Amino acid sequence: MDTQTVCIDTDILIDHLRGSPEATRAIEALEEAGRTLSTTSVNAYELSYGAWKTKDFEANLVAVETLLSRLEVYALSREAALEAGRIMVHLEKKGAPVEIRDVFIGATAKVNGSTLYTRNTRHFENMPGLIVRGASP
């Protein structure tokens, strides 16, 4: 992995919250390797949204907050927003647009110098300059 900071995508975080041993081991291995773990405010939104949709939303919101407290959460900064616009145009010209949330996540990870750790590599692979590391399902 090229950077010391790893931005963990929602899919990995959800698996961890659901008790997936693989996701938990992967996160622990990154910590043990001395990586700084992060995510984005967009990922935090996705986790919150998912928690609010459940019957046990109060407990799930506590779990989300606990997890987020362990991570550096990058805001969608002005620089990231401008980079997201550039990325979206690039993807549209390639005929490969993705959902705007993924563009915001990718741009935020990129401007913060983080490697994006995700199972959804297809969503991010065409974003120029973004380092993506795929996780096993």
C-alpha cells in the first residue's frame, strides 16, 4: 500500500459493524501495520442512514458513533468538492459515471492522500490519481 493513511469505505465498515470476522481482522491488520485509519463524512452519512432505517436504530447509532470515534473522518472540503467535479467530468467523458456519493468519497480520499480500501473497486477504478485497494468479499 502506497500511503500510511487508509480511507475505509462503507462496505467494509458495515461488515465490521455486522460482526464479520474477515472485516474485523482486516481493520485490525491495518491498525497493527501502523496505518492511520480514516473514512469520509459521506461514509459517516451512509452508516448513519443505514442505522436509522433499522428497528434497533438507537443501539446501531451508538455502534456507528463508537466506530467513527476510532477513525479520522475527513470532511468534504472545498478542495475535495472541486476535485469531485473534475472526476465526475472525467468519468462522464469515459462513459463510466458512478453515483455522486462515490465520487465525493473518492475525491475526499484522494485530496487527503489516502488509499481507499473497498470491496467496490469497480466504483472507483476509473478515478484518476486515486489509489484503491480491493478487499476480499
